[in-house]
Amino acid sequence: MRMPRLTALLTATAVLTTAFTLAASAAEVHVLNWKGYGADEPWAVQAFEKATGNKVVNDFFNSEQEMLTKIRTNPGLYDVVMINAAFNDQAMSEKLIQPIDTSKLPNYADISKDKAGSPMLDHDGKVYGVPWVWGLTALAINEKSFDKPPTSIAEMWDPAHKGRVIIRDDAVEAVQFGAIATGQNINDIKDMDAVKTKLTSLMPQIKTFWSSENDWNQMVASNQIDIGTYWSGSADRAKTHFKLPVSLVIPKEGAVAWLDAFSIPAGSKNVEGAQAFINWMIDPKFYVEWVTKVGAPVSANTKAVEALPEDAFNRKVMGDPEVAKRIQFQAPITDAQREAYLALWQQLKVDVK
Amino acid sequence: MMTTRILEGLGRFYIGLLLAFLYLPIIIMALMSFNVSPFYQLPFEWTTEWYASLWHNDQLIAATWNSLEIAIVTTIICVVLGSAASLALYRYEFRGKKLLQALLFPPIAIPWLITGTAMLIFFFGVGIGRGLFAILLGHVALALPYVIVVVSARLQTFAPELEEAARSLGANQWQVTMRVTLPWIMPGVIAGGLFAFAVSFDQFVVSYFLATPGQTTLPVEIYAAIRKGFTPEINAVSTIIIVVSMALMLLTARFFKFGGEK
Amino acid sequence: MAGVQVSNVSRSFGAHKALDDVSIDFADGGFYALLGPSGSGKTTLLRQIAGFDFPDSGRISIGGESVERVPVEKRRIGMVFQNYALFPNMSVADNVAFGLSVRGENKAVIASEVQRALDLVQLGKLGRRRPHQLSGGQRQRVALARAIVTKPRVLLLDEPLGALDKALRVDMQIELKRIQREIGITTIFVTHDQEEALTMSDRIGILRDGRLVQEGPPEEIYDRPKSEFAATFLGNANIFRGDATGNGIRLPDGTAIAAKVGDRLAGGAKASCAVRPERIRIATDAVVSDAADANMLKGKVSKRIFAGNNSTYFVERAGQTLKVIVQNTGADRLAEGQDVVLRWSPESTVLIAAG
Amino acid sequence: MAVPGATASRSGLRSALPLLAPAYLWLTVAIFLPLSAMVFFSFMTDLPLSGKPWAFTLGNYAAFFSQSLYLTLLLASLRLGLEVTLWCVVIGYPAAYVLAKVLKGRSREAIFLLVILPFWSNGLVRIFSWAMVLREGGILDTALNAVLPFKINIDLMYSYPAVIIGLVHSYVPYMVLTCYLTLQAIDDSLIEAGRSLGASRLQVLKRVIIPLSLPGLVAGAALIFVPVVGSFMEPRILGGRTGTFYGTVIEDQFVAVFNWPLGAALSFILLAVVLVILAVAAPVLRRAA
């Protein structure tokens, strides 16, 4: 080997060794969230960085399970994590997250009282989660496939849509969806066999499972699906931002509602930055911009919702008391339930073979 | 000769089909990196926007550098350790040598899913943890056996009389190694190094289990992007990788006969 | 058994004419050698007869049946390859059995035929061995047994002895000849070794640049070559070039050389004479000892090579080096630098028209 | 292998050790200890790292045998491995044959390089590119409908065939490579000898060429079968609702569900199966060496 090349390689080695030692520098806020879910919007990140001097580093998860595993196996790495309120209890009992000093969050006072006081987020008088947005797991349709929007969840089982239905690859959501389809309370499922039978008959209808918004949007863009479960905020985004022929349907049987909240992981190295970031995320200014530019679920901040135009979907439909009656909020589930749901879901997926 | 000519024509046609099968998806992926629609919708509209936005994707760029650095360091370590081990296995007779040679196969033969998860458990358990250093540890272990096998194969063609001749001319063991043996096995060493680089640079499974956010490699980043919503940026970066790696392969193929001999 | 007729066969590979209008008649039961330098087309010709390749034009028949478009496996030929081509994945017996087994013969017949063939090549006890456990000579015999066990109409040998060392080669030459006589099969074999061709074959065909230069019994080709090439390729020859004078030539320096009675060329044409080195006598004086040695030249010994039973003298004469081979009779040897006189009979001189 | 200096075996080890130690130490730390740790972990109730109490158990293995789920998935993965390997043989062997025995000279080298080249591109990227080709409204569909006079729906994406296609595409170069190397080593005169003895092309293929290239076929098959059985990324991207396999379940245990002991047990069972299969293939492979 000639000399210059050798030198180059040695230099590279040296550079790399220093690269290893220079891992995380100061004033970074590491955020763990769904991809394309507000916190990683470039305009929001830039504005936040400019205002606070913190640098935002985003990382994403694919399922609540993966989110939990990521904080378990990367202690000290994340400063902010977005947790579905139904999972907050589990994260807290595993000591993965720490109490939040809400006095450092000026916008916390504007969070609607029923959300801020939720027993799912507060334990022993301490706040472990700051409510951010709430929304529905309802149905969304490909407008090209329907003359007029369906009203019933039964549409998913219609043979006309065979092979053109999509649902999320998530055990809890699938089982709770099955509960709604069989007329049960999602947080107190009495008849699991009915749910299993119902879901088993759904499997042949299904094209694929989605795990990210992008999956859904691509399937619609390439006209491969007619109908499927979707999140309300995502459906809004698909329509507003990506101009896709998607519209949300809240079936007469009801829908699963969820509340997403921000927490601070136990080992966070930048709690101040984390507080600033969370406050930024629940600020009405950010919210309005998010809704108009991209599309979003409903904010937990009452002032933020009021800042929307009167006829906005998130104000008119989601705020409709008629709708409120039909939806069921997800409550925490026990480990035993989760394992039972997971086993059922895996079995359903294997039976496809 | 009719039948022979027909068979030859059929053979060429068949190879043509195979090449189409092998290259069609790659070409289409490359084309889509120049298409406007983020959902790969047709009709095709030309743009270089995805390449432009690639420039500003710090995460992807950082992961690319990580991949390159790890591949280079893996190559250097593997070549040094591997050549030394090959020389020892060639030069000396001792009990247990067969076993040592047999031990080279598990890293090659065991599915990466198993090695990867085993490394995750062990590194996590003993406190090495995950991240770039763990990935480097893993990559070297995966590539080392290839280097030893390739260099050993080259050593088989080496005539031991050459070393003896050098000794008879007054060279000591070190001089013999540096001036006679190493130059002879150089093609093997370079081929082994290329192998190590390729194994490391393309390695996804093991990296996937050992990566942490911020300390990832390009394939891991691509997988995350594919699963969590990808954009044609991924096509753009894939196209660049494919073009560069194929160009490198063609270059090396010009310089060395395939397999590193001659 | 059958004879083989090759008529006007041509074969080109791209611009290269590998065979150019070759006609040759291999009589039933004969032993033929195809001799030529590499690239002369001898192997191509053999492969045309075997059926590995088809001629562009011309006809090939085996036993009177036209076969030039028949693929190799239907021609019923036996072939022995230069490197023997024994199947390494089969035992010796399975190698020999292969041809019978692909024809679907029953097992008992195969076993007895294979044993007979192996006995014939004196390897009756080695049937279970693998090819890599055999010596070169043994492999050669297995290849032969395999080629003849199917009772082919013609046996083709492609430089079959090329890979053996000299002593073994002589043994195998004798052995091959014995087996060929025993089964009486038409045999065509390709070689570049002239000695092998001379000692083994009934007839020899010499090829050059895709053309048949001369064909006939070994003695005839040796004694009466029809071209300078035939003369020099098969054995040694001194070639003199000059102008034809009817029954001889005149060299540029005016010396006349008389040729064999009956060899005639019209005067004035370019021609040459070929003389075998062992036919020339060498002496220090000009005394005519035998009137028959009418041809005489003077020269100077430039070199002598002693080879035990004979010596070769290199004699310089008018810018040409002539070779003379003298039997070792115990007489005085000539020294290098000595002036000598060369004499030979016109009967030993072949007149060749310029090609 | 020749032994210069004919050193006694003990002193041989002493001289060899400094050269061998670094490489084997590395392999120990990064391969052999982790594999042992995996076996160890597979007998635990919980990770000792998570702070929760743990104990030794056979429960993780019991889970495998008591729930038909895992066995079904393992069989599905083995079947996937078998099918992909078979397709690779069917597609790759003839190609290797054409390359080694039909094509000659420079064109052969160039085409061989072309076949092997994709191999050096990222496997993930290759799988990803199939997603673009296969789906409805994707390239294959659009192209075929543009050419054909009637309307057809080519929608292979998110199906078992899609997984097969993607995997075959990724692994077929291995088969071409190993078969090409053994086929090329077969002397042409063996084929001619077979023909001259009256065997048809097919008989020569069956009785001479295939037996002689068997080591290459087996090596290729092992190189393909083993990783395919453990594949998870390909079925995830291309399989859709049919994309659940043994590998994806193991991935889930480590990445999502955080049940590492169960994941370790499942991995170890896969390892055992793979080792048995390699042991069966070993005699043929040794014959090649």
C-alpha cells in the first residue's frame, strides 16, 4: 500500500475516535414522538430553536410498545416523550418518567380541566403527563370509492371492499375496535369471544396493516384501499396538507378516543429545555399554525381550540356534543389485558397463513 | 450446429431476463427519486428536489458518515487482525488448530438476526451498551472470518520455500514477513478488506439491534424511514449508494480478477 | 465396425478457416494418425468426425451412413480425450458402465461387459477405485475401456498419450496397438508427435492450415514427401532450392543436383530437393567411392553433436546449414572446422515442385 | 499445508498465540460470549437489568411449545426458506450454467459481473425498490396496462408472493455465484466424453454436471436458506397482512414488546434448527473443499 493512502486511513481512524467521544453536546432536546406528528414540523422546530437556543433532535417510534422499549433501553437519552395517556400509568410505574413542575409551563393553566386533572396522568398529586391533543381512532374513507360517506362501522365487513380495507397493526387498538363493532365498552370488554369472531371475519377483508400515517396516505394515493381505521388528526392532515381524497367518518356505533400527553423521561439531562419544548407545543400559536399548515387533532388547550375559526372541523365536529356522546376514551389497561390482546392479535395474524 | 446455436440463443435470452429481473426494481427506484409525487404517483414529473432536500437532512447525512467511518475502521481492524491470524494458522502446527478454523464459521453461518439479538443482550448486560462502538465491535466480528478465509486461501498458493530462501539470504522473521510473505498475500489482503468493507457498509440486521437514536448507520436509518413513512429522499440516497457502490465494484473488478487472485 | 469417409469438409470460425476442403478416406479396421502442428485443424477434423461440431460444407459418413448432421450421441463412436475426462464423481466401473447405462442396457449385461472391457485393458481388479486414486497410465486405460465398451463403429483418440512420460508412453503405444488389433476397430488418432504417428499407424494424414497436405502409409510419406512441409514435419530433411532442370535442380551457384528417376519437373520452374540426413555420407576427401552417389557438395563442419549410437554433423555450405547423421561405427570422428565433402545418391533425393 | 521449520506442536502454539489472540479474542467478545449469554437469558423470567426480580425458568421454552403460534410461525419461516431456496435454484442454476458453459470470453466476464453487481448494493434498498414495482398503480401495473389491450390488475404488493419475489431477488446472486464457481471447474471434456458415449444433453446434465456441481448447489442453498429463515425486514416491508413470520416475532420481542428472555429462547430454538440443517449439509460441503 502506498503511503498517502495509509495516512488517509489513519487520519480517518483518528477522526472516528474523536467522533465517538463527542456524543451529545449541551442544550439539545431529544424528543421521542410519532413521525409527522407536530413535534417534528421543521417550521415549529426552527422557531423553537430560535426562541430558546435549544436544538431539537427528533426520534420516532412505530407503536406504543416500541416507544416504551426505547425509553427503557436508552436511559438518559430522551428529554421529551409523547405518551398516549393510556400508557402513562405503565411508564410511571416502571419509573421511566418523572413528575413535571407545571409551574414552569405558563400554558398549562389553559389546559381544559377534565384533561389536566385526568387520573391517567396525575399520580399522588404529581403531574406525569401534560395533555397535548386528543382525537379519535375512527374510520377514514377513500372518497373515490364512495358516492356518499358510510355511517356504520359494518361497512368494513362489506364484501364489496374485500382486500381494500386497512387497519393499524396494534393489538390494543384492534381489540378495542372489535369491542365497538360488537357494541361493547372498550375499557371493559365482557365478551372477548365475540370480539375475536368479529375480527377473524374482518381479516380476509384486509389489504395490509398500517403502522405510520405515511402507509395510509400512500395506500390512498395509489388507490389501493377504500376504507380503514385512522386517526382524526391524520385524516385531517391527509386532506389539508397532502390533498388526498380522504375524509373522516365517525360511525354511529362510536369511536375510540385517545389523549396524547407529553412526559419527561426519568433520566433527562435537559429538563429545562424539555419544559420549554412542552410549553411551546401546547401554545395556541403553534396549534393554529399546525392546524392550518398541516392538519392536527384537537388541542387539549381550550384557548388553542377557541383560536380556530368557528367552522373548523376540530371545533365544529369534534366539539359537537352529539359526537361526544358516541366516543369512548381509552383507559389504562393492565399487563394481563395487554398480553391477552397481544396473544389474540398475533393469533389472528398467524391464522391468515 | 443448429441445436447448439438455438441453445446458446436461449441461454443469452434467459440471462437477459435474469438481468432485467435483477435491475428492473433498482432502475425504477432510481427513476422515482426524480419524480415529484411524495407518494410515488404517476404520471412522472421530473424534479431534483429530493436530492436537494437530502442535503439538509442532517440525520441521514450523519448516519451516512457513521456508516462510512465504521466501515473504514472495520476494514482496517479486520485486515490487521485477520492477516495476523491467517499467518499464524498457515505457519504453525499446534493442537486445536482445526477447532480454531472451525470457529470461523459460526459468525458466517448463523443468521444475523440471532447474532444481532445475542450481541444486544450481551453488550447490554455487561455494560458495553449500544451505539457506534457496539456496532463496530459487531461488524468486526462479522467481517473477520471472511478476511481470514480469503487471506488463508491466498496463503495456500504461497510456496514456503520462498520464506526459507529469504532466511538463507540472511533475513530475519520480521523481514521475511514484511518483504516476502506480505507482498505475496497482498491481493488476498485487499480482497479481504473489500469484503470487510462491504459486509460492514451493507450490514443492517446487527446494526439495527445495536443502534441508538443519534448513533445509527445508514441502513438502519433507511429502515426506520421505510417503516415510519418514507419520502423519495430515501430513493435519492439509495440511488446514490447504489451508483457509488457499483462504481467501486467495477473499479476493483478492473484491478483485481474476481476473487482476488492474480 | 465401419470405415469413415470425409469428403470436401470445410469449417470456419469467423474469418479463420479451420478446415478447408478436406477429403480423406479411413478404411475399415485401419489405424490412422492425423498429424500436424497446433492450429493445423487436426483436432477440428476429429471433432467433426465425432460430431461435437458440424461442418459448414462437405460430407462425413461412417459405415456408408451420412452423419454430418447427426449429433454426437447418435453417431456410435468411442472417444478418448487428451486429459482422459474420467467422471470424478463415479468409480472406475461406473465410468466404464456409463455409455451402456445411458443406452438403458440391463444391469447384468452392463456388469459383464464392463468387466470384459476392464480385463482387456488389464485393470480388472480396480473397478471400485475412484479416478483420482489411479496413476496416469491407469487412467488412460480406463478411458480406453470406457470408449470401447459400447462397441463403437470408430474409435477416436485426441492426443491420448500426450500427458504421459516417455517410458510409459512407449508401453501404452504398444498396448493401444494390441487392443486395436484385438477388436479390429477403425481408429483415428490425433497427435503432434511424428514418432508416435510413424510407429503406430497404418496410414498418416498430415494437415497444415486446415488443409490435408499428404496422406498415405508412413513409409511412403517419409520416403516420398510431396511438399517441403511434409518432408520437414515428418522427420528431418535438408532442403535445396533452385531451378528445375527436368530430373533435378540447379542451385543458384550452378551446382546441379539429380533427383530420383521418375521425378520430373519442366525445366525453368522453381523447385526444391529434399534429402534425409541419414542418407548423406560425409568424408574428408573427394574420392568417389561409389558411382551411385552422384550428388556431391563441399562444406565445412561447424558443429558435431554426439548421441551415442550416432552423431549429427552440421555442415556449412554457401550460407546454408546442412544436417548429416552418421552411425557410430567406431571410425574416426570429424573435427569442427574441418573441410568435408558430402555425397548422396539421386535415389535418396526427392524432387518437389515449389508450393 | 506445509510446515516450515517443522516446529514441535507446543512451541508452535507459543509462536502462533500473539498473532492469533487478538482476532479470536474479538470473536469471543462479540460472538461467542453473546451467544452464550443468549442461552443464559433464555432461561430467565425477566431481565436482571430492569430492576425487577428475576428467576430461572423453563417458561420461555414452554411458551414456544404450548402456544401453537410460535411453531406455526417457525414452520411458515422454514417453508419460506425452502421456497425461496428452490426458486433460487430454479432461476440461478440455469443462469450459472449458461454463464459457465455457454457464453465464452469477454462477454461472459462482463455478464457475470453484472449478475453479481446488485449483490453489492444495499439489501434493504433492493427490497424497498420492489415495493415500488409491485403495487397496484405501481410500475408493473401501469406498464402492463399501457401495453396490453385489456385491463388487468397486477397487485402483488403486500402478499406472500411479494415476499418471495423480494427475497429471491436479494439472494439469487448467491446461487449464481456458488454454482458458477463449481460449474466452471467442470472440464468441458467431461461433457463431451458423456456425449461421445451416447448420452443426450439431458442425460449428461443429470448424470455428470449436476452431481459434479452439487457442492455449489448445496453451498448456495445453505447461504440462502439460513438467512431467509431468520428474515424479518423483507416480510415486514413486502408482506402486508401476510408478513408475520418467526423472524418478525423475534424482532418484536426485542424492539417492541421488550420480552428479551422470550426473544432469546425463540432465537436459540431457531439457532438449533439452523445448526441441524447445516450439519446435514456439511458432508456435501466438505466434499467440495
